[in-house]
Amino acid sequence: MIKETHDPDTGEIYPAYGFFNEESKYLTTQPRNAIKILYGIKANGAINSAMHSALFAKVYSGHVKFLISEQNARGKLLATRRGQRMSPEARN
């Protein structure tokens, strides 16, 4: 996200996004003209647990929508050789 991205299918160019807080380790590597909308945080065990719980609740309550369904993604993965060689644990 901190680099400008080009979509080869549409030809569209997406801008770089950058961090605006001083503690972020990306401040030295992001482009100067990056749109500063990200806030970097350094996580620990308690924060990781709280973030996981909040994300899990949002996803399973329907507040977060993905581009394709889990079943469709699994089918596309299993249609590849790499996906077929993966263990069941790695597929989840």
C-alpha cells in the first residue's frame, strides 16, 4: 500500500498510501507524496487478542464483505496444483 500500484487489466493507477503517525517504521520508506491516511500500531499479545476478537465479530456478523465467497475461493485454490498439494490445515 505504500507504493503506487498499477492495475494491468484496467490500466488504472492507484496512489500510494502512507502513515501519518511518527512512530511508524514506514515513514522513511514511503514516498513523500503518499496520501497519509494510515496509522501504524505496534501490537502485543493483548492488542492482538482484542483485534482478532473484533475482526472475527465483524466478519461473522456480516459487517465485512469479501470480493468472493469462501466456497468460491476454496474452489479456485483447489483448482491449482499448489492448492491441491496443500495440507487441509494450510488451506484454512
